[in-house]
Amino acid sequence: QVQLQESGPGLVKPSQTLSLTCTVSGDSISSVNYYWSWIRQHPGKGLEWIGYIYYSGSTYSNPSLKSRLTISVDSSKNQFSLKLSSVTAADTAVYYCARAVAYCSGGSCYTGVWFDYWGQGTLVTVSS
Amino acid sequence: DIQMTQSPSSVSASVGDRVTITCRASQGIARWLAWYQQKPGKAPKLLIYAASNLQGGVPSRFSSSGSGTDFSLTISSLQPEDFATYYCQQANSFPYTFGQGTKLEIK
């Protein structure tokens, strides 16, 4: 059974860097079939895709966050991480890590499209 | 970015009812659409992918259709465990975007 677990500080001061790690169990983060994703949800609001990373280190990020965002992978620990710099109160949210699965149709496969396994989420509050 | 608009934003229904939620994309996304169910305090759960494919383990009372810009999710006979918030997500182009959600409440 695939499981993802977020970890990191629940409180970050404004202007500092938010850092979270997602530990994957039950699957190898080096699998060629998946991208490993970060998604957030502002309190009482909808979902926002932050970005994702392939085991090789290739990343795709939401342009709205790209200038402040770093996503990295540590295959030896089966973990991937998120760093978001210069945070403000607008970055207060529940942060989820998720596995983005491939979709194959008509002889072609497209990687990293749907999110089939999610962590439980971790609330990060930005406040002084 | 592709905007995903769901309607209604909330709906009240009773156990056994048939409910349909719609999702409209601001531009064509072919069949690059997924539906998720989220219960309070929990992570979203993938229900449907590629517009109409049921994820493993999801009850057959859930179905979905559509392509291009207009999609719908139907629950044929509501069960108590179906009361939740539902989100659509487009995977046609980056950045992936979600609808604002439809809250399904007990009448």
C-alpha cells in the first residue's frame, strides 16, 4: 500500500522559507511511472497545484510560485521536498504531497496527470 | 491558466437521490479531466480520470462524461458516505488547475 507523509514546521514567520518533506512508503520514488507532487489548500478554499518532480530531478512548477519555489528529490531516502521562500500570510494553507500517475491511451503514455495517492496534509501557518 | 468552473457551488440532496455536478473549462481540454472527493479534514480522493474512467475501488454509482469544455459527474443513488466536496481538475496544460468545489450536503 502506497503511503505519503508530510513533515515540517507548522509555523513559519513572514519573509522566511517554508520547508516540507514528503516521505513515500510502499513504492519507489525512482519509479519511471510517477511524478511526485505538492498541492495546497488555503483554509476553507479550493486546491492549488504547486508543482511536481520526477525522480531524475526534472520539475514543473506553477508560474505563480515559480520564483519562490524549489522542489527536490532524495531517492536514497525515498523523499521529496518543497521549499517556498519569502512567505507571507497568503501562503498559510494545508500542504499535501501526492503521487501523480501516468495515463496511457492509444499507444501513448502521458506521465504525471492525475493524483492517485495523497498524504494526509499538514497545516502551515505563516505568522509572526 | 485554464479556469475550471463548477456548478452548483453547493447542493442539498437526500439519500437515494440522483445528483449531477458540472464542470466547465475556460478552453478545450479534450478528456484531460479528473474528479476528486474530499471529506472534511481529509485529503482528496481520486474518483474519475480521463473524463470517464472509474478509479479502482470507486463504486459504480459514480459516473462521469464530457469532453472539450463541458463535463459532468453523476452519483446515481446517493449514499450517506457520499456527502462531501467534489473537485474537478484539468490536466491538459500547465499549470494544472482545479474547480472551486461543489459541496454536497444532506437535505
